[in-house]
Amino acid sequence: MPIAATRAWEEAAATIDTKERMLPTLEFLHSVFVEDGSPSPIRTVRNTEDMTFRLDGAAPLNPNEQVLFKAIPFGIDYPRIDKLGIEAPVWLDNVNREVARYLEAATKLNEPVIVIFRGYLLSDPDTVGFGPFRLQLRNVKRKSSRLEGALVIADPTKLRVMREIYDQVRFPALLAASGA
């Protein structure tokens, strides 16, 4: 379901500098993703050519290092509410046998595939401009050279909802209102 663009949005999109385009990336992590005895995540960028980006300091593998992301077409649809919670359908196209073999083996284990979404600006590959968001991949199915699945929030209890810190120093009336 595409977003209907307004005239102002169409003008803004038509005049944007191509160096400021956001490149979404996905990093797939699982214990079966191993090459030569060391963890080997699957890293993809939605682009026509492979690109090198610097990971954030909190990255589980290779923090603050420049790593290669392979150009693999992928898409994430709008989230929908399912019986198991909110999930966003995801697909990867033109997936070779190597990637499919890893993902299919990983989904058979009782361990989630972790997916980290990051967005980089084309003009600044050293800074994560959007994210990182830690998600889980489930319901993986292969249809010829296309993998489909669903992304869910990895641990919704760790989401930071309120941005204010409500303490007694800044809000002394809180304790009075609670009867303490």
C-alpha cells in the first residue's frame, strides 16, 4: 500500500540532492552464520552496488568498524497487527543459495534470527542516520530466489516510551500526589 504523495511531497522528492538519499541496511545475526570458525553476519544494503559503512558503537559484531554490505534488493512493508503482535512483512530478492542455506537452517533452530535495521545517508557512510533497530525474523519461506518473512520487535519490554525522566528533584509534586 503506497503512501499517496501530496504535490508538496512530489516537489521535495524531485528537488532533493541525490547525495542525501537514505540507504537502508539489514544485518542478520544467528549462531549458524559462521565462516572459518568466526561469526559471519549477512549484511545487505538496498542499492545497486555493494557499499562499505561504519557500524555503530553498540553493534554486536565489529562495533565502530567499516564493514561491507552486499547489494541485495529487499523491502519492508507497513506493519500489521497479527495474532502474535505487530509484525512487518519483509522480503529479500535475488537471494543466492548460500544466504538461503544459512537462513533456512537458522529458522529451524529454537533461537531467533536477529535483524538490525540501520539507515545511512549516501553522503555520510560513517554515521548511522536512522536506527539501529533490533528486530527478530520469523516465518521465513523461500519462493525460488526470494525469501519472505516477518519482522517483529526483538524485546518490546526494552522500548523507551517516555523520553522524560520523572524524578523527585524535577517533579517534587509526584511524591505528594502518590501519597508517599
